[in-house]
Amino acid sequence: MEQAKYEAIKPGVLRHSVVNWVFVTIGVYLIAIVLLVLGIVLQLTGTINNFLTAQNMLNIIDAVSMLGIVAVGMAFVTYSGHYADLSVPTTMALTGIVAVEMLKFGFVAAMLSAIVVGFVVGLINAVAIGKFRANPIIWTLAVNYMSMGVIRLVWVNKQIYPDMTASTVRASEMFDAIFRLRFFDKIALPMVMMIILVIVLQFVMRRTKFGVQLKMTGAARTPARFSGINVERMIAIAFIICALTATIGGLAVTSLNRVGAWYNGKGYEFKAVTAVVIGGVTLAGGRGSIIGVLGGVLVIGILNNILTLLGVGTFSQDMIRGAIFIIVVFVNARSLRKMGRDYE
């Protein structure tokens, strides 16, 4: 009887798996290809210039590399069924400011201090949301404001500069190189870090016991708990991973701007969630991949590049990204309802 039941549902399960894999892994890259074709057409018609060049393609990846670093960490929070970590912007700003401040003790001390601060923020979110089941949106938004309060209280809205705080010129140059170091004079360090994180975290999500248990936690928390999974630990680790990638992204943004300031990281939470959702990670949790998130980041990068070449302003670009986010979430919600599962 059980075998017959299994055989009856197996074809449907397989069809869903194939369709889901195509949507998550390939669908977003098809969108990227469509945008590339659009850019080529616009260039051939003389509407934009210098789109289809090797340097511009590198510029696209370079421009979204810091977003990619943040988004792959955010994906774990969404994958766990907790929507998003809204404390990401001030985590980026706070860790960047701490790093610049600690350059007086050397580059290594600055990096370690930033990582410790990022880990502490992640741990606070982990305990509150994982153990005490605080609402992830409300709690992380509160942490975002609390971190901003710390920045404004301690540094009184001051901007601090690496070359003024560093103990040596070498320390300042090393911090500056976080963003500006180029391999073969072409490939930026943040781009390399993004690729490494994508490879490592894709493996973690898909090929490790933690990844499997996190998927079950995101897909169905109560059954996961009854099956013996430490749900609180899975959620906690997801938020810590997100905070640490936000720290790395914050260091890169601070190095780019050459200043530690409260506004470093502003808007990255929405951009990261947009990339995550476009990349096929459902807000309900338990579905998606880091490879898909990379595709979402590339889609945003290509779209931003085309809009910039067309002369579209920043505010208009934000409106377009918002519209895309709404459409993708709507399609995601309909897909989940058809599968008999809505947002929980």
C-alpha cells in the first residue's frame, strides 16, 4: 500500500523538482541573457554606447560585487523562512567605522574588530529570533535603529578617514586595497570574494547536513522540530552568516568610500532582498539556491548598467527595482498557492 502510494506521487514530485530547479537555477539567467540582448540591440541602434565591451562587462560585475557579498548571506535568512535581516545596513556601517577607528592598532586589529562586532550583531539577532522567536522584521529593524543610535552617540555623526586614523601609511594602504586591489589589473578583490562566497555557501546550502536541516526548517518549521532538528540553532546560524557577510560587504563599501560613516550600507537590505527573490529564493523559505542569487545580482547589475547608459536617474532606477520586486513576489505567491503552500 505504502509503495503504491509512493509510486503514485513520485511523478508529480519529480515534475515539481525539475520545474523548481529550472526556475531557480536557469530562469534568472535567462532573464540576464534577455537583458544582455536588449543592451546589444540598444547599442546597435545607437541608443547607448560601449555596452558590449569586455571592460563594461567587468564594470557590471565589479559594481554589484559588494551587493553579491551581502545577498548570499541574506539568502540564508530568507531560506530559513525569516524573510530578511533589516539590520544589514547599519551592520555594514558600524563594522566599517569600527575597522577605520581600530586602524590605529594596525590593519589586522581593524579587521578582527570588525568581524567581532559583526558576529556580536548576528548573535544578538540569532538569540532573539532563533531562541525567543521574535518577529524577524520588527526585531532586525529595531537592531538597525539601535546600531544607528550607537554610531551617532559614539561618533556624533563624524566621518572618520583611514589615512587619518591609521597607525602607519601601510595600514591605510592595506585598508584602501580592500576595494581597489586588482588581480591582473582587471579583477577586483570584492569580485573574487563574492565568487568564493558563492562557491562555499552554495556547497554549504546544498551539500551539508546544516543546509539540509535549514531547508527543512524553512519549508516546515514544526515538522522539522518534531523530526529532531534543532530549529533554533539553524535559524541562529543563518542570521550569523548574514551578519558576517554584511561585515565583509561593509568593509568593502567603507574602503570604496575611503570613509567610515553612518550612511555606508544604506539601501543594501532592499537591494539584497530583491536579488535574493529575483534569484528564486522564496520569502516563505526552504526553496532556492546561492547560484540563483548570483543570477539575481547579475540581473540587477545589467539592468542598472543599461538604465545608467540610458541616462535614467537614481530615483527612477529605485522605482523600477521596486516594481520588479513587487512583480516577482506576486509571481512567487501565486506559485506557492498553486502548490498548496502560502506564506506562513
